[in-house]
Amino acid sequence: MTDRLDNTAVTEALAAEALEVSSDVWQSRKEKADVSFVVILNDNEADVDELVRGLRDLVNNLDTRAEVVFVDDGSRDGTFEKLSRALTDFELARAVRLRSRSGEAAALDAGLSQSSGDVVVYFTARVRPNPAQLAALVAKIAEGYDLVIGWRHPRRDSRLNQIISKMFNRMVAWLTGLKLHDINSGVFAARREVLEAIPFYGDLNNFIAVMADRLGYKIAEVQIEQLPGRFRQSRYVREYLQRLLDIVTVIFLTRYSKKPLHFLGFLGAVFTLVGGVISAYLFFYRLFGFGGIAGRPLMLLGALLLVIGIQMISIGLLGEMIIFTHARDIREYSIEKVIGN
């Protein structure tokens, strides 16, 4: 019994030592990395071998020191197990598994915490970019750009997905002034400082370019081939509504995050003005005896617009009070360079 306990203790000690050595080796690799590839997977078991093989070839052929961080976003198939086996002879790669599906923004944040490169190349496996062409993103960063978006061209997904994507990109360009062909491609390269300066959560990782442009970072795009394969079809009304709401969120965050009354107050003033005009019309209509107004839909509309308008102005004022309280913690600028003494 004692021998068995001793063997167990020795085994645990060896395992702990192995983990410590593995961590030290990875830490030393992290200190040497110039470029980090962060790859998000979710139920991509069938694509693991091809993906690992392509990234291994890419990293080995780069002229700079690189590392690869795979993030399994709570896959329910055998993605992580297959990935673990595929990385046994890939010393420059690491795999991270999230306990549950948290979304691509959270997975990207987890990948950033496990990487060290000054340049981060991100993509999600669902869009199937050609790994051999990702070096073009790094080269574009070396030209002086801060963020480079991968433009999927040619695209291999369904015609419906392509049409929806074009409409989405045109709408974003019209609303934000940032003209890109594939802003939500799921492929980009960025300097680490850009990702550290921009808060992203939910689905806002699709709008990092918009927020980076708002802060004055230099943005470009590079064509990346999309490999053939199985793609998810966008055909649910809920998804379109979510994208529309995301656009509204980004516009509000980039333009009115420090002046909410300008947004809510304007809409509230319009509603209040229209409601006031309707109510005044009905008041004089009844005052001069042109007829009754009880039960008329116009009266209900006027009262409703007045209430909504006053509420929106009140919410905007509350937002201004909150911003005033935390104004010192909010930074809406990004310093590019300082010269002189």
C-alpha cells in the first residue's frame, strides 16, 4: 500500500514537473514571438488536420518569429481532442479550450491573453481562409498600417451569403464612412496596441475596423482566397436584426459615447415637438368648437409622442450625468507619436 502511494506521489510530481517545464518552454517562446496567429474554432473537427498543416507550413516559411494560438470556443464534437493530437509535433502552437461557447469576441480576447506577438493575425475557422496567404496581411502591417482586413476573394460560400454580406458592407460604409469590401470577413491582422485600445464584446469584433478608424489608426485590406468547404447559411431574420442592432450600437459608441444627450436628446426633441404640435392642434380644434376629440387616435398619438420624447431626453440627461462622473476614465484619442523633449 505504501509503495503504491509512493508511486502515485512520484507520478504526480513528474507530471507537475512536466507541466512546469512545458510552461517554461512556452513562456520562452512567447518572449521570442513577433507575430501571433489566433485561430478560433467551433465544431470544426473535420478541418483540424488541414488547418494545422497549413499554419505549420506558414509559420515555418515566415522570416519572422511566430506562434499560433488555437482557441476552441466550446466545441461539442471532437475538435479539441483532434487538435491536441495534431499539435504534438507543432512546437510553436498552443491550444486553449473554453468551457462553453462564449462567442468570437470572447474567444479572441482569450487568444490575446495567451499570445505575445506585437502583430496579431486573427481568423475564425468557419470562413476558411487560405493559410498560405495570411503572410500578405503581415507584410501589409510592415508597410506601416495598423489594421489590415482580409477581403475574401474569390468567395466560396453561398450566393445568398455573398449578397447579404455586400448589402451589410454597403450599409456600414454609408453609415460610418469607412469603405471596405468585407468588413465582417472574420480575418484581420492588427498591431497589438490597436486591439488593446478598442473594447470589443458580443459581436463587436466584426466592427473593430470602424472603431479603429474612429481613433485614427491606418486601415487597409488585402485579398485572401476562401477555400472550398461547408459554410453556414445566413437565412434567419433574427440574424439580420442582430446585425442591424450591432450597427446602431457601433454608431452610438463611436459618435456619442461621451455625449449621449446629442443622440437621445435629438430624437426626444423631435418626438416632443411633433407630439406638442398634434396636441396643440387638437386643443384649439376643441377650443373653437370644431368638434370633439375624445377617443380620436390623433390625440393618443400626440400624448404618446410627448411621453416618449420627454423620456428620451431624461435618459440622455442621466447618461450625461454618468459620463460626467466617469469622464476622467474615458479616453477618446490615441497618441501615435511624441517627439522632442
